[in-house]
Amino acid sequence: MKITAAKLIITSPDRNFVTLKIETDEGIYGLGDATLNGRELAVASYLSEHVIPCLIGRDPFDIEDIWQYLYRGAYWRRGPVTMSAIAAVDVALWDIKGKALNTPVYNLLGGRSRQGVLVYTHANGADIEQALDSVREHMEEGYLAVRAQAGVPGVASSYGVPKPGKAYEPAERGLPGESLWSTERYLNFAPKLFERLRSELGPDVHLLHDVHHRLTPIEAARLGKALEPYHLFWMEDPCPAELQEGFELIRKHTTTPIATGEVFNSVWDAHDLIRNQLIDYIRMTIVHGGGITHAKKTADFAAMYHVRTGFHGATDLSPITMAAALHFGTAIHNFGIQEHMHHTALTDEVFPHHYSFENGYMTPGDAPGLGVDIDEVLAAKYPYQRAYLPIARKLDGTLTDW
Ligand code: EZ4
Ligand code: CO
């Protein structure tokens, strides 16, 4: 089989997605997600200018060799733009191979290790009462694991809390929005949220929380200790993780499990975190971390250190990434949990898919390949619109981590 063509489909059905479609001489095509929230066209240009010309004529079954060609062959390595572009090619090739062999991708990764993929979704509220109601609603939908975020008193526009009447979606069309942050107010408030949730909801539901890179290690240590009585499933991204050894300070002080890495793009971003057992869950996703090929190596390395996967799965990751993550989570042994936010109905219409949710678990379906398609006619009706993630400032105006 030979790759005959590859093209990009850039569409904005409620939010922006960049999709790579690789075509072959046997009529089989594969899809890969190349979406990097707020920097979409950088990846699109990397692919169209620099990667697609190198793919034509290659055998799409040579997934490892093509991966190495794009990674080592570029000379310039790593980074979210490069690794998202490589991921798009890689995922499209796994899709092609599954379709050509008439089997779902999870079978190419070792077969089923479990019947369903445990997922968590997002609950939020302007205050503790609303957050509690929101967690309850998701539990009624069947979720066994829920991430909870609530507005911090005295801090306008807290992370994870939507504007009134809107679904939570951080990317906004136009220029970057501005939000505020106060570590002091947050640290005083967050334990109260989980004290209430745990006492109202009982011991069984898995509760998660995203700190979204806002604390220093010693502040995160204080939070982790304060949350211990409410036994969270995890505390996510407690602080920026460029300084991997910084997590030692958190680890020395608390048994609250730690998940990090949604902004990582290669195993090297997590190397010390994993081998020093400083985290419990690795969040680097298939789309931003070099595709299925590199995620498999990362997960296998993590497995040796008791680290499980907990991949990022917000709405800026397209249904193609969701499907890839579900095949992956079905197959690997050290799967932990998968994030799941519902895409809008329009996004789902542009990307018809076979995956489904039931009683807290998702399954990828048994269609050959990934089991996701793209309706190109519909996609063309929703052209790309520039959008950015917000920025955050401390109460005195200092720019801080969003
Ligand atoms: O801010 O996906 O855990 N989920 C998150 C998300 C991220 C966005 C960034 O594009 O932290 O809400
Ligand atoms: Co997060």
C-alpha cells in the first residue's frame, strides 16, 4: 500500500479543529487530530509545508519508521507544534492499518485488557452549592468519577467555572480573555469545597480536582495535605511542571495522588517525574504527545514505576483523539482513567463516531480502525475562527499561570 495524498481539514463547529486525512492507493484513508488549542494554524502549516510532501509514496504500514523519520529526521525535536503534527500522522496511520486489517485499533495494541474505559467528567458551579448540584447531576447520568471546580469567593472568573448560562469552554473567539487569581483565597476555600462534597456524596464517588498549574510546590503540599481526609482520586497539575524535581517537595508532604502532564509533549517532559515516582497519573495526550506510538512507549515506561495513565480529554481534543484514547485505554495494562467532556452536538455531527458511554465507562466500538469519520461537506460550512485560551493575573496585576 502507498500513501497517495494527504490534506488538512480545518473547521470550527463551535470550536476549532485541525484534522489530517491521509489517503492511499487502495482507497483506504486514515484520520489524525492535529488540534493545538489557540495555536491551530502553526500545526497546520507545519504539516502542509513540511510533513505532507514527505509522506507521499510511503507505505502507511511502516508506522515506526515514519515516526522516527518525522522526529529524528527533522533534526529539531519535541515541542507541542512538532509533536502534535507527528501525532496527527501517527494516528492516521494506525487508523489506516486497522481498516486495512479489518480490526479495531485496540487489537493492534495488544487487544482488550478491560471491558470499559473508566471516564471522569467536569462538574462546576459558581459556589459550593452549585458545584454539589452539578456533581450530583453527572452522577445521575452514570458517571462514577467527577472533577469538581467552584468559584473562589472574592475572585472573579475562577478556573473551570463557566460564565452564567454557558457551558465550560476555555477557548474564546477574539483576543485572549483575562481572569484573576488569588492563591491565598483559593487555598482557604478549596478544602471547604471537598469537605462538603465528600460529606454529602459519600465515600464511593471518585472526586478529582484541577489546580491548573497555579501553585508553588510548597503551596501544593499544603493543599494536598488539607484534602487528604476527602480522599481525592487526584489533584491535577498542582504546579507548573517544567521543574520536575519540584514535585519532590509535594510528595514529601502528602498522600493525595498527583496527576500531571496535559501540556507535555514527550516522555522527556515526564522522565524524572516518572522514574522518581513523583506522580501517580500521566496526562500527556495522544494528540500533543507524538501519537499512539509515543504514548505506548511512555505508558510502558510509566508502568514500571506504578504510574498509570489519566489522559487529557477536554473538548479541544477532537473526537478523533477521543477515539484513539479509548482504543489505547482499552488495550494497555496500566490504564488509570480518561477525561471526558461532551463535545457539542455540532462537533459530534462533523465527526461521526462509534464510541459510546454507559454506566461510567466508555467503549471505542468495534469498527475497523479508530471508528471515527469526518463529514467534510458539513465541516466546510464552519470555517476556522481565531480563538485563544485566557490569561490569568494576580489581584495586583502580575501575569501568572492560567
Ligand atoms: O485547560 O483543555 O483538565 N483539563 C483542562 C482543560 C485545559 C484545556 C486547554 O486547552 O485543564 O480545561
Ligand atoms: Co487540566
